[in-house]
Amino acid sequence: MFVTALLGLHIFVIALEKVPDIVASYVHYNIAVLRETGRYPVQLTQFVKCIKYWLRLRNMDNGSLVKKAFNVSNQMCNSGFKSWMSKVHDLLKLYDMEDLSQDYDNFIETFKKKIFSEYSSKWYQETLKYPVLRTYVTFKKEFGIEPYLCVIRNFQLRRHLSQLRLSSHCLDIEKGRHQVPKVPLENRKCKLCNLQCVETEEHFILHCPFYNEQRVKFLTQIVIENEQLLLGSLKDIFTNLMSCTNEQILFCLCKFIQIIIK
């Protein structure tokens, strides 16, 4: 029974360790989706649950079998053995939470604030690591849910904008990345016009002559709503459109993308 209790302590942390492996092969899409929706990785929630569990065991009566198993695991950790306890200690050290003088509720609240605050402050630098998000980082500067996800009720319209923003589309800049052999970035040119430009999201929305007729109608609507969005370079205009929070402009942008992407 004692051995069962000791082994039971490891189950939670074993599950915790598997979280990074599950998402590893899709990491850049996971990062982008989390940024877009203002959500935190499930791994951080598991960290909090792990610390809560550890504190609950730590505060149990010394006569219980679970507490005895906990003490044995702690002794093994202090002797240099790698166990779930050593991982908990590493976690506390990583977030500078080794001071256990606070009561349970304050300790958990402080720990949660630290891990979520640190993640929020580092997310932008992490996003820069992935070439597929090269366009996304030009307009997504702050952590939080994007307004269009809340104000655009039509799923199809919302999906078109999401796919364009997250580079989950069929433009040549992405198609070329998946071809065998892989097409060099500078050769992923638009096949619908003679500009000899890479078919990027910006080219698709603002440059390509193939969509001029639809684009004129779209930009006319933007001028009516807020002509300030169309000031500056084309790169500035693209950033302004992708960062816009105006419901009517977002709806027009989604409709424009839906029309020209067919």
C-alpha cells in the first residue's frame, strides 16, 4: 500500500512531462493560435496544478501513507535522485518561488501571476523564431484575443481572415514551403500577375493587379469608414488593416478575402 502511494505521486508529473511532446510538431501553429485567442499554453495550467498538489501533500498529516511517501520522495530528491520532487523544485527555482513562508492561497496566486506574466512578456520574442510567422509578427504586437474573433459572427468569414493572418492558406509563399524539393522563398512568385513578386499576404491583399476590381470596391468602403487606415506605405496599410478593431472594417476585410480567395 505504501509503495502504491509512492508510485501514485509520480502519475501527475508523468502526464505533465508529456505535454511539450504532444505539441512539439505543431509548435508554431500552436503559438500563433494561442496569441490570436489570448490563451495561455495548457502546460502553464499543469504547472499550477502540480504546485497545488505538491503543497497539499506537503501540508498533510505526517501519519498518512501519502505523506510518508511524499517524505521518502523528498529524501530521494535531497540525496540527488531524479524524481517528480526534483522537477517540482526545479519549477519553483525557475520562477524564483523557493520562499515558502506565504500561506497556501497567497503562494498559489503569486505563482500563477509569475508564470503567466513571464509568458506574456516573452511571447513576442518566441514568435520571431518561426519563419512561417514572418508576416504575423509585423502586426500582432500585443498578447490578447483579436477583436474580429468576437465581432465577426459568420464562421466562414472569420475563418478566411484567421487563415490569412496565421499563414494557413494556399498562397505561394506557403505552398512553396511544402513542395518537394522546397521552393526558395524568393521564387515563390505570384502566378496571377506579371509583377514578379513573391505571393505574400500583403501582395494578395494590396498589390496583385488580378484583384484590382474587387480591391477598389473594398478600399472605397474603407475610405468611408476610416480613411486614416490608408495613409502611409502599402506595408503600413496592410498592418493597419490587420490590426484594425472597427467591426464594419473587419467585416469588409473578411468579405473581400472571401471573394478573392475563391
